[in-house]
Amino acid sequence: MGREKSSVTPAIRFLKDMKVSFEERPYKYIERGGTSAFAKQYFVDEHMVIKTLIMEDEVGNPLIILMHGDMEVSTKALARTIGAKRIEPSSPEKANRHTGYMVGGISPFGTRKPMPVYVESTILDLPEIFINGGRRGLLVALNPREVLRVLSATPVSVASRG
């Protein structure tokens, strides 16, 4: 019984508390494998695998941006959209401090401290998304509209092909 609880992450607890319908999708975590590692193991389009990225504005205020696995974030477009001078990715150490999660296992759900959440608007058009469940090797499948409901996420159009 104690073993089962230890595999429950803050993200899974948050989703259950918020009555979100989701399914756990464990996978073999591959260092630096990114979203393509999950997509290949589950035979799904990497566009449906969502990255949770921690970024900071010019004064160090953290924010979360959710992006398609096969796309990049235009930090210039994001800064313009949210009225910041500059946006840049957080260091892994800062991302861990802000979220309580390790890089590769960062979930937008159940973060250590509340942060504004932005979601690439085209994610909301998908029938289902796969997003980190709070540890390396665990994604959850859910309806993307739940992101708006439980995180009060703001839709933005800041994707680029990299």
C-alpha cells in the first residue's frame, strides 16, 4: 500500500483533486529523448505530445508555456504577447526550484508555486494530448480543454518550426 502512494506525484494528486479524467501512460524514459521518445513508444503523432517549458521574463518571474512536441516557442512572440521585454528558458536548477519537478519530468499540474500558464492555442484543437504526469517516464492522456479549466491557462500563438 505504501509503495502505491510513493508513485503518486503532486501532478497526479492535483488531477484527481480537480476531478480531471485522465489515463496514465508510463514509458521508458530516454535521457535527452524528449517528446519523440514517448511518441515512438506509443505510436502517436509527436504533435499531440505536449512539452511543459519553464521560462522567465527579464526580471526573473517564472511562467509555464505548453507547446507541441514537434514545435518550438518563439520567445520574441511570447514576450510581445504577454507584454514582457524578454523571455528566456529557465535553467534546470531554477525550473526545479519553481516547479518541484526535475527536467524531463516537469508537469504543469501540482507545481510547487503558482505560475501563469500559457498554452499554444492549436493544442486546444486536438482531441487528446499527452502531457507530463510529474516524473520522468510518466505522461498522462487527457482532453486539452482541461488545461484551460484547471490551470486557467491563457491561449497564445507563439509556435515556430524551429
